[in-house]
Amino acid sequence: MRLLHTSDWHLGQHFMGKSRQAEHQALIAWLLEQVEIQAVDAVLVAGDIFDTGTPPSYARELYNQLVGQLYKAGVPLLVLGGNHDSPATLGESRELLAHLGTTVIAATHEDPATQVIILPQRNGEPGCIVCAIPFIRPRDVLQSQAGQSAEDKQLSLQTAIQEHYTAVFAAAVERQSALAAELGPNFGRPLPIVATGHLTTVGASTSESVREIYVGALEAFPTSAFPPAAYIALGHIHRPQKVGGLDHIRYCGSPIPLGFDEAKQTKEMLLVDLDSSGLKAVTVLPVPRFQSLVAVSGNLDALAGAIGAAAAQGTRKCPAWLEVTVAEDDHLADLPARIEALTEGWPVEVLRIRRQRGNAVASLAAAASETLDELSPHDVFARRLQQEELGDEMQQALSERYRAVVASLQEQEV
């Protein structure tokens, strides 16, 4: 059985005023080619197929293209809900897509057996059993209790998530035994069990574009709390990585860079080979870059050369997108005009200019030129706290409360 593990497509992302539609269209075409070349039996998307709970129409069209083309190829698709996905939006077409070989698990279910999915091989025989666990919203598994400390809330949520994994895995083992009895001795092998997840694990390395989840309650789930599945396919973290150095617990990462801090990453999907003994191999499948993102930094003299080098990654038809961080000369009031002059004639497009504060005086002089586009909501709150005379303990408490409020609002968006 060969699974293709991918996640965090973020269809419909609006990136600093730019659409990612062309990139995602090219990604789908590439994926369909690879499904045939690599003899993939099934595709698994471990959350965040969409960027928002209300994706634009073109994002839905791309999603439908993916479903339809994989169905034509005879390759089943399993889609798990992520923290960016709306359970209602993702689940609205679930019954229809089931007729097109696509299984959608948008949110957790009360009956854990309904999250146990059999993925077939191309020859129609059962290939593996999946504990299809999407992003787990705290309200789905936990009732808040008044008077709980932050530590108590974290422990309660971790326990609730672990119990959900345990229940679904137990249902999968039961299904495994039932299938063995149903198929008889001629089948001759137990099906391997795969688990999924869309969350942050202890030790995972994140990037700027990853939205914090479980903020104020559970910041990271320990790997020891996962069930003993042959492979655990994770989403949410955009940087591909093994978790805790373990071959069988992996983030595949996002297939396209979703922020400039991901520009230098090699994006990938994972080919997961399984048999009755469990995990046989995991093969990295590098994803080509469909749109160049380049982060350059330095003073104006250094930037002239850096921008010229970045231009080699762009074309007139598809210019490279740049993030320019200016050092030393960051106090200049006409900085945008100077950057524009440096890029003139090159196949590049500047999406963001950042000022690297050389010293406190320059920082104060240029504060009026700093835009909200350069700051995250947490940066804005931190700047506001700096204007108050508060002790470290109070600042930390207020920051944690603010993070919890932001997380709650982000959850309501989906």
C-alpha cells in the first residue's frame, strides 16, 4: 500500500495582496502526474485544505478539480479538517464527494468508529486502516470548568485529546480484527493502521505563517501520547520534519511556501509504503517551486546586488516576489522610493519592505513609517505593553490572556 501524505494547501490564501491560484493550479497538475508516476494508491490531506472557513469560489473550484481528477485516476482521497477549515464548509459536500471516492472528516465525531476509514489499493483490495483524526477543537472534547489554572486546563485538554486518539485507535483495532475474520485466511495479513493529526507536537519547528492553536491551553502534544500506529501523518506545521527523530511520526509540511520565512525550504510530500508488518519506507517527494519567493536584506548598497541575484529566479511573465529588509539605512523617509529604484528593470515585485532597527534612535525616528503589515497581532500587543510600567509577571499574565483571546477569535472564524 502506498499513501501520499500531504497537508496545509491553504487553497484561497491571499498573500500580501497576491492570489496563489496559479500556484495551486500548477500544484494539482503536478500531483496528478506524480500519482501515476509513483503508483500511489491513495492520497491523504492532513488538514487545512482551505486557508479560511469561507474560501473564495476559485478555491472551491480547485478543490473540486482535485477530487474529480483523482476519481478519474482511480485514486481515493481522504481529507481531514484543519484549524483553518470550517467544519460546516468542509462537511457540506461530504455525502456527494463520497460518490467520487473522497472521504471527508471535517471534525471529530461522538462515535469513534465513524472516524475509522478503510483505504483501498488500486486493485480494490483493502490497503490500510486510518484513524482519521482532524483538528480537535477543545469544545469538541472538553467542557471548561470555572476556576481552573492554566496548568490544569493544559493537562485536561491533553488528556481529552489523548483519550480521543485512544478511542479511535481501539475502534481501528476492532475493525482490523473484524476484517481479518471477514476476509478469511486467504487474505493472509492484518491491515496496517495509520493515524492522522492536525496539531503542534512537542519539539516541532514552526514558521511565521503557522497560526497558533490551543494557545493558552495546550501548546504542544507529546509524542508519547499518540497510539502505536504504524505511521502518524501530521499536518499544521509547514516545515517538513520527523517528530522527535521518529521515522513513523512526520509532518509533510505545506507544498508551497506560505510565508517568506519558508522561502528557502524545500517543500515536499511523502510517499508512505506499508504492508502487513507495518511501515516499510517513507520517501520524500520534492515539490517544484511554482512561484519564487525571495527574502533579501542589507543596506542599500548590498541590496542592489541581492535584488539582482533574486531577479534570476523570476521572469517577465512570473516575477519573483520579494521581501526586502533594510539595515543601517532603515531610517530614511524615502525608503520605498529607493527600493523601487533598485528593482527597476528587474523581473521582481516587492511585496513587503521591513526596517531592521539599527538602534533606539533610528527606531524612534522611523516608528511613524512602520506599518501594521510588518507586525503580527502579538507584536502590536507587545508594543502596547512596553508603554506600561508593569512587572514581568503581570506582562506575562496579560500576554497569555491576550493569546487566549486571539485563539478564541480565530477559532470562531472557522
